[in-house]
Amino acid sequence: MLLLSRGGRPFEKLVQHPVALPLITYLLGASCTISSVTGYVKGRGETALGVHSDTAYVSDPLPPYAQLANVNYCLTDYTEADGCLTIVPGSHRYCHRPRGGEGTREAIPVEAPACAAVVFHGNTWHGAKPRTKSVLRLTISSLYCRMYMRPQERYDSILGDEVLERNPPRFRDLVGTDVPTGWASSDDARRIVNLRKENAGRYYRTRGQHA
Ligand SMILES: O=C(O)CCC(=O)C(=O)O
């Protein structure tokens, strides 16, 4: 929880990973923000995680284009016996969350070596296998959302200027410092009006085709 503010530079780099972030950008647009950065430590025998979708709070039918997208970084080996992620292939196109145990039989394990990253569309139905090995399974989930959504964690209010200054300009978008909503004073509203003018192409662009 709140790993980006507690973990310092390594986590600042992680959320801007040169392979993962372009895939997230493809799914969520260049204006996307970080929703949460969470570490998972999974021990032996921990029960299976039920099949769910990360697209919470959005009414059915879910839009076919992603509202959220997730990167699971595997810090340790990630096989069925390790308690890896499971997904229901193609479920991002169902446009609803699983209801009453749906997807449990269809979910397949996503196996990967340590250091791999698993990137998935927020509509994807997924869960996790129980772990049968004795050593720990370690992963980090970096969840991103569309710029117009409320993130799970509020980084804009807790990261200092020093952190913003040592990162590329896009980092401000990622941590929600430059989102064009949520003004709290007249000065802030003026700043946001200017931001909207400068970024009109990004904020108001429509995509001919959705992933
Ligand atoms: O790694 C797991 O056990 C579950 C991960 C997950 O559900 C997620 O990142 O949304």
C-alpha cells in the first residue's frame, strides 16, 4: 500500500517502466494516472483468490475499452504451484464483472519466471491459485486508471516537490498532480483552465478504434 511514496526512487522508476508503461498507455491513453501500487506476499497454503475484475464502481455494461489496467511484476517464480495469477482468456470483451462464481472453471494459470511482468486490461476476469510451495511468492501490482477516475491512492497530496522535480514531466500526470479536475480555489481553477488549454489534444481526443 502507498509503495510509491514509501519506496522512493525504485518505485518511481517502476511505475514508469519503459516496457510496461507504453502497454498501459495503449490501453488507457497518455493522460492515465496511477490508481495504486501494492505489494503481495503470499505464503504456503493461502487460499485461492476468487475470479474478479479490477473494473470496480463502473456500472454494467463495462465499456469495451479499458478503464483500468494492471501490471503484476513477478519478483519470484510464478507457476501454478507458486500460486500464480489465473485469467479467463477473452473475458475483457464480456463487458461485465463475473457474477456468482462465473469464470472459476475457465480461469487458466499465467505462469512466468521471476522478473516477468503480466499486463492486463481492467475488465479481464482474474484470480490466483493457492500456493503449495513453502517459500514466499512476491509480486507488485501497479494499477493505473483513466484520468477521469478517482484513484485508489492519492499520491498528488503526499509526494513532495523534490520527487516531482527529479522525474520526467509525465510523472505529474501519473501521480495526478496535473489532472484537469478537482480545483479547490480560484487560483487552482485558473491553473486548471490553462492546463486544459495546453492539453486539449490529449484530454478531448477520441479514439477511432478501441483496444
Ligand atoms: O497476485 C494475486 O494474487 C492477485 C493479484 C490481483 O488480483 C490484482 O493485482 O488485481
